[in-house]
Amino acid sequence: MTTTNEVAATASGRTDSYAGSREVHRLEVAMLAAGLAAFGLLYVTQAVLPSVGTAFGVSATVASLTVSFATGGLALAILPMSSLAESFGRARMMRIGMVAALLLAVGCATSTHFWELLTCRALMGIALGAVVAVGMGHLGDEIHPSKVSGAMGIYVAGNTIGGVVGRLVPGIALDFGSWRFAVLMFTAFASVAILTFSLLLPAPRRFTPVPARGGHHLRAARELLADSGIRKLCGIAFLLMGGFVACYNFLTFRLTSAPIDLSGSAASRLFLAYLAGTVSSTAAGYCAGRFGRRRVLCSGIALMLGGLALTLPDHLGSITVGLVIFTAGFFAAHSTASGWISARASRSRAQASALYLMAYYLGSSTLGAAVGLAFLVGGWSATVIAIAVLAVAAFGLARSLDPGR
């Protein structure tokens, strides 16, 4: 379906998309840098949760709220940000959002009370909504259709790598200072990525401002949610992301405690398992076209369950292998579900993607923290059971989807 911007661009004679290799390359690198910064900042406290808990004298579940508040703010910001971007410009919104998130990261590192840290994290999530809500839409509108798939792949890879670096850099920095120092070290890295984004991002060609359309987004959302398949895919996103974030939140506490007793920096290296998602998400796209989306989605969830089981023994090798399999399965399922919801929405694809992302990050915010109650009561074994219940529920929803749509 033709978007409002495309209609406006056609009317004004501005129908050119980026097709030249130089401009496409600039946009790809700029969005790669945006993904690195945005997703690193979003999860910057996850690798240092035990240190945050110790510093403020709070439990593992309460410390995990530093992740939940950020993803919750992001979830609530997605629809408003996507609407504002139509009026004020996608490029401008992304630049403002990332600079604001960078300043708020400094605020996180200098917080003297836990409520101040949570406030900064929630506001950071809202600011990052300016990137997450419009990044893919900007690429889709500005790049020629023949080149958009490759550009999307690079952007998603940046998101994945940003998730790794945002956990790895603070974890390693713990060897040289406090969690505050660790957050500031990643903030310095993110500032370089944001500067790269700002300098390289080409001027938009296919954007024409239109009045803010909050009512339009809400009407489109209601129409989309009338489709049971859309609801199921959003439910899958909610359940899987909640379990995925919970796994990484509380595994950090397990790895830094007896009997494994890794240092914070050593434990953070297991976040390299995230790179398995870069491979599996690409492979899932190919397999979905060949074997069908439902089969690939169910297979990804099954891989998650198998990998999760391997994290139960108190053996670092088993935990490492299990985490890699779990992560690969998650990203295979996520990439399949997110692509399916876009294909299923015959109209309002931007709003369909926004709904999916809202469910995705609401799962991270609510379930990512709620599973902590299982961790407090029964340790890692109870946490695995809670995450498995979420995955099994998602599997049931996936099995009920019509593979022909």
C-alpha cells in the first residue's frame, strides 16, 4: 500500500529513492551506527546488574527494573514517536532522540538514588523510541526496493551488535571501576557512533511533512487487532522477548555467584552469544521462504527450549552452549514473526510493525522483571521453568497460525 509520504512525494515530483551505491552505502553505515548506539544504550545496565544491586542495596529483581523501565518507556513511545516523525521528520527525530539518550546515560551514571536511575532509564527508553519507531520505515522509504533488503539486514545486524557491545563494554569496564564507570565507558563509545550517524546520514529525499496523525494510528491499530493472526504474532513477541530478557537478566547473577563465581567482566563475555542471532536471523529469512514461516517460527522456539535446558547444569561449558542455542532460536523466531506480521498486514504495515514492537518491548519490560520473582524463590531452576512456560505458550500460538497467510 502507498504511504502518505509516498503520495506527497509523488505529488511534489520527489519520487527518487536512494539508488546510487554511494548514497546507499552512506545511509547503510549511518543506520548501522544508529543501531549500535541505540540498542547498546537500551541494555547498558544489563551486564552490570549485580553491581547496581550491590551499590543501591536492592535485590536482583529490583535491579532488573533498570532494564524494564528502559524497555517499558520505549514500548510506550513507539506509536507517538512514529506519529511525530511524520510531522517533524524521521532524520531529525532520530538525531534528537539519540543525543537525548546519550545525555540521559550520563544522568544514569551520576544518579545518587535508585529512583533517579530508574527515571533516567525510563526517559532514555522514550528517547530511543525516536530511533526504533522510525529506523526501518526510514530505510524502506528512502532506499530503492531492489536494495532495501540488504540495507535492512545491515541495520538489524547493527541492532544485534549494539546489543552485544552494550553488554560487553560495561562488563569489561567493571575490572577497572564501578558500574558508573562502566556505563560512562559505553556512553563514550555510543557518542562516537552517534556522531558517525549524524555526519553520514544523507538528507531525506522522499519525506514530506504531514500533520501529526495520532488518531490515524489508533484507528489502524484497532483494524489490525481485529485480525486474530496479528494478535497471535504480537502475543508471541510479548512472550518470547519477556523470556529472552529474563534469561540474560538473571543469568548474570547466577554466573557471578557460587558455584560458578565468574568476575563481572568474565560473565559479560557470554553476551557474545548474541552474535548467534546475527547468523540465525539471516538463515531464518532464507528458510522461511523455502519451508514456510510457521515451521521456522516453531523450530526457533523449540531451539530456545533446548538451549534453555542446557543452562541447568552448574557447568560453564553447558551454560555457554545452551545460551548460544537459546539466543539463535530466539532471533530466528523473532525475525520470522516480525517479517510475518508485515506480510500479513495488507494495509497499514507501519502500524503493524509498531504494534509488534510495542508488544515486544512490553514483554521485555513486564515479564523480564516478573520472572525475577521465580529467581528469588527458586534460583536458576525456577527461572528456567518460568521462561519455558512462556516459550511453550508462544509455541502454542505459533502452531495455531494459518501458514497460508
